[in-house]
Amino acid sequence: MNPRKRRRFDEQFEWVLERMPPLVHELIERVPLHVEDYPSAEVMERTGVRYIDSLCGLYTGIPIGDKSVWHSGVMPDVVTIYREGILSVAADRTGRIATERLREEIRITILHELAHHHGLNEDDLQKLGYG
């Protein structure tokens, strides 16, 4: 990804984060939020994703409702946001990306992945408009 594109994304990402409610910030303290350009080959294979720009985010961990003492010692929960996927979804038919559309896709992706931490699945999120 070119530096200018990454910088634009990161500026908008920070803008969105600054405007998230305090509850979301508290959750991010417990479930770290990472930003990467695109998913690794391992993530693509594990998730069945074929193109680097077709995944916007990924929650890795055990949802709150599924945790038990049997899950001690497992890797911590984490949300990863992928720049290429979000930029692809935010682009119009001509490839132009409006700032408001980019911000909305970033917001939706963050909330979508954090919702997985709370046990919501893809069907639940689709019904709520975060699919």
C-alpha cells in the first residue's frame, strides 16, 4: 500500500476512534485493536478468503459467552482491521473513496468485529445492519 493511501486511512481511522462512545474505548482496552494492510496468507487460508481486499476485519478469540475456566492460557482476544478490505468496500464504481463513506466503513468494521467478541454471529449482525 502506498504511504499516502495508508496515511489517509489512518487519519480517518483515528477520526472515527475519537468519536466512538466511551464504552467502545473501554472494550478496546480489553480487546486490542490492530490495523494491518491486508490479511496474511495464513489468515486467508484459515478463513477461506481468496483476495486480500475482501476481508475488512477479523475477531480472533473466544466470545465472552463461550469462555470458561477451560480456556485459561489461550491467546488473548484481538480485533484486526484490514485497510485494503475497507478501502475496497468504501470505493464507488469509479474507484473513488469519499471520506464519509470511508469513515462509515471503518466504524461498521470496528463495531462488527467487537460484536463477535460478545457472541454475535454473521446472521445477527446482518439483521442489525452491521453485516
